[in-house]
Amino acid sequence: MTDHVSPDAIRTLFSHAMSEMYRAEVPQYGALIELVRDVNGATLAADPALKARLDAAGELERLDVERHGAIRLGTARELGQIRAMFGVMGMYPVGYYDLSVAGIPVHSTAFRPIEQAALQRNPFRVFTSLLRLDLIEDRALAAEAEDILSRRQIVTDRALALIELAESQGGLTELQAQEFVAQALETFRWHSEATVSRATYDKLVKAHRLIADVVSFKGPHINHLTPRTLDIDRAQSEMPKRGIAPKAVIEGPPRRKVDILLRQTSFKALDEPVEFQGEHGSHTARFGEIEQRGVALTPTGRALYDAALAQLREQAAAPGAESYSALLDAGFGCLPDDLETLRAEGLAFFRYRAGDVAAPARAENVSDLIASGALVADPQVYEDFLPVSAAGIFQSNLNSEDQSNYRAAANQDAFEAALGAKVADEMALYAEIESNSLTRALNQLGQSHLLA
Ligand code: OOG
Ligand code: NI
């Protein structure tokens, strides 16, 4: 139907509405947004080449609106409803993250757009975790938590009706989209009234703070919204100057000439007043985070990254170890630090387009075409998350040293059963964007003989 607004437009409406709501609820988020805007402005002004590259790759526009958020759900039913809700906005489950290895009783996926054009319009993503009561040793407490969760409804009736309408008529009109976004927002709002007594809350906290966070409230309050910076080191050092206290270390890879994957830092969760059925108390849940995104690595590149990170963490834990940041800077030499080598060695994903230099009649290979300027390879932004970093963010913001040792037990099948769908394989998505773009560019340049 022609009078339907695109899922991309609904997603943009929604991400703006979420940002507005979070700014009103967590004033420091507003300060963080301003800081990132200033840092990005200064970085682009100081590096015209970077600005030109981002502009040519069509990435400058998305930067200002780019955010990710995170929620934690309690039941399979909730996860299924959230999948349907995000589906209306063109966000689909990508990747499986097992956090139990880090002592956090959840497993997760990221809802995000998957097509290149949609990512370019607005790459809004939501890291979505599902509580795993199966990992809780105290079975009586797990049963109680399940019972409490079974009584809440996190999506409004009207939102459910609009989701059904979108599915049956294949989209929403402008008016319906606006109403849908307003209704969807209700799911992610903060509720200062707990659904449980203080005693129950305390009992849940004792099992794990995360369980208390998921089980004690009316809904899955958005717990952070993260803007993307072009210089996270600068943002990190600016934070204290603006009255924001960052966590100690930046998660992920070190600063490099060529940014890879994802680097993240956050500020501590707020201690917020809560009414526990008439009794006063407080809860820490909501925080702020900044991230810097670099190029997506191929499975080969990612294996090098994971091995380097594992070694780094082992070294850092050893007695008398050098500082984490010194080890970090030294630790990733196995990954080349220039784009063309990353490309030629098949370590990172790219997106190809025709450049503005004429191609030779019949080039010998893709590398020559790139060297001549006829073909341009733009790095693909890493659109996903990193499990070790996510664990670090969870830990620092649960405001606890909880180190429960769950039996490490990835269970993607159980997650997908709860979701009611398979999660997409992020590597396959990057590979497809790469090969489609190469086919298009080579055809356009009259070099189709180079297509394998
Ligand atoms: C999610 C933490 C993970 C990230 O950016 O890695 C995350 C949570 O605390 O619910 O958001
Ligand atoms: Ni995050």
C-alpha cells in the first residue's frame, strides 16, 4: 500500500522518541550527547580526510542519530512480543551472545536493521537480554520470580493491536505509526513503583542484582542509550570535566590508526528512589555509555582479535602484571593496522563502489582497480556487539562485584525457541553486503570478468 510509512521512518521516529524520553529521565544522558557532539565536531574539523571519507561512504548523516540501547526481559512471551514490536520498525534479531560465561544469568541478541540502505538511514539497535532462571540454583526463588513475571504485561494492548495491524496490512499509515511509537515507548519507560515488596527485592538482589532488576518492575526500562563518538579517548578524558564519572577502562580493542570492531565506555548507574509497596528504597539500573565503532572483522580477523583479547586478559590477571592499558596497547599487533592490508588479507569486511577515476579496459585484479582509484573499498562499520565488552558493561553497571559461577552454558536453541525465530548470522550479513557491492561496482566499471 502506498500510504504506508517505511519501517525505516518508524524506527527513526522511535529512536528519537526514546532519546527524548531518556534525556528527560536521566539528565546526564543529555550531557553525554552534548559531549559526543562536541568531540565529533572537533574530530571532523581536525581531520578533513576522515570527514571526506565518511561523507563519500554515506556515513556522516547517520552519525548524528546513531544510538544503541539495551533492555533485559523476563520471559519467552516477552521476547516474542518485543520481536514483533521491533519487526514493525525493521529491526531483526542478529547474533547470539552468551553472558553466562561471565557470571551473568542472561543470553542476548541485538535487534537491528540488516540491509545496507536501512543501516544507512538509521542503524538504531537494541541489545536485548533474556533472563535465564534455569541457571539459578535456588529453585524456589526461581519459581517465585517466574510467578511474578507471569503476571506482568510489558506491551500495551493498543501496541499489540497496532503490531497485528502492521502485520496484516503490511505496514502502518503515518497516523498509525505515530500512535504505535507512542505506545511502544510505554514499554521502555522507568517505573519508580516496584511490583514486589522490599523483602522480595532484597531476596532477588541476593541471588543476583540482575534478577532483581528484571523481576521487580512493571517493565523492561531502557537501561542506557549510547551515542557513537569518533574519538572515545577524548570523550573519556572529557567526561570528568563535565561532571560525569566514567568507568576505569575502555572495553574492546586499543586505539589504533584503523578502528576495528567496537570500543565502549560507560558512566555508573544512578541510585534511584523506588517505592516497594509502600516502603522506600532505591535501585541502580540506568547508566550512560559511549562507543566508537570501527571496521567489521571477518571470521579470520575476529579469531585473531579474540585470541589476542584472551591472552591480554590472562596477562592482566597475573600477579605483578603491567597496567591493563599498557598491555592493551601492546596486545593487538597480530592484526595489521592499515585498511588495505586488512582487506587484501581477508581480515575485514568492505563495501565496494565505483570511484571517479576511469577504469582500465580490462583490469587484472581487484587490488589493481583499487590502487588505480577506479574502485573504492569503504570499511563496513561493525554493527554488532562484543560479548566480553558487554559483560564488562553489565558488571560495572550492576554496581556489584557479583561473580556467580554459572555453569557456562550457551543455549542458542533455547533462546531461539523463546524468540520464536532464528537469529541472523552477522558474519553472513556482512559477507552479503560485501559481495553484492562488489558485483554491482565491477559491473558498473565494465570489469565483470573479475567476478568469481
Ligand atoms: C547490556 C550490556 C551490553 C553493550 O553495549 O555491550 C551493552 C545491559 O547492561 O543490559 O549494552
Ligand atoms: Ni551498550
